Amino acid sequence: MKKFILLLALLIISTTTFSQKAKSKSASTKKNILATVDNVTAEVISQNREKKVVLLVKNATSTDTLEVKKNITPEFKPTSFTLKSFTTNGKKFYHINWKEEIKVDTKLKKENGIVSEDQLWDTESKTLLLGNIYKSSHIKETVFLDTNKTASQDVEKNRTEGFEFSLNPDGSFILKTKTQNSLYNYNNTTSKYEIKGIPKTTTSKKKK
């Protein structure tokens, strides 16, 4: 009887331990899916102790993994994330866009803005056709007027870095700044986006 009770106790402990391990494994493999279109899924994965954003492309017999952004930190929490398909010159591509907030708040500087990242992918050839980062922010900072820092004034300004991206309905895209506007079309022969013509430039007229 004692042997039976001991055996039953061991069985209960073993079952409980197995159940806890199963739950732990299930929790550790929880997926962090950002967006899905067609057979393409944008997801955050862990690989070799490194977190990254990838595109998982499901084919008939296999799944391709395309690296979108590596070495992301726990602070990576985009305010928006979109994944869309589009067609140009008979080719189907995918457009990814995500935005992250910029926030700096110190005694001398306050900054609020947005970083927008755009990528265009040819999932069939596993090729990144475009990777673009654009930053726009409003800054208010205290600037000292002398080396002894006895006098200062507050300065406010708007700052942009990089090219602003916009995708056209026909699959072409525009990269622009305050002084330049460039149109890119997809070339089936080279399998690349190429600039069309000479970039348009805009210059502000000087007051007389």
C-alpha cells in the first residue's frame, strides 16, 4: 500500500512538472505578428538572442525569411505598421511602412517628432528594392550666448532629415526634400527602380 501511494505521488509530481514545462514552452513561442497580406507576414522573431523584424513568405513547400530590421530593442513599439501589396509593370511587390515617435525632454532641449521607415520588397526574388528613413521633428532648445553661460535664449525650429517617400498608384514613387523632387520607375530589364529624368529643384526667391 505504501509503495502504491509513493508511486501515485511520483506520478502526480511528474505530470505537474510536464504540464508546467509545456505551458512555459507555449508562452516562449508566442508570436508577435505586426501585419499580414496574402502569403506574407511581418513578424518580430528572436534568433540567436537577437530580436528582429522579418517578412515570412509562405511558398508551396517552404517559407522564406526576409530581414526587415535587425537588433531591435524592447523600446521598439511603432505607432503604426502597414504591409500592402502593389503592382507595377506587371510585377507584384510589397510596401512596408512603420512610424516611431521621437521624444526628448531635458532641461536644455525638448524634441517631438516622427521617424518614418519605408521598404519595397520583391518577395519572389527576395530583394529589397528600397529602404528609406525620413525624420521630421519640432525642437525647442536653450542656447547660451556666452562661454560662461550667463545669458541664454530659447530657440524653436522644425527639422527634417532624409527624403520624404510617397508611393504612386502606378507603382512609381517620389523621394523629396524641401529643395528636390525625384521620380523613380521600375525597370523590368534591370529589375531595379531607376530615377526618371533630372530631379526637380525648387529654390526660394531672395528678397531684394
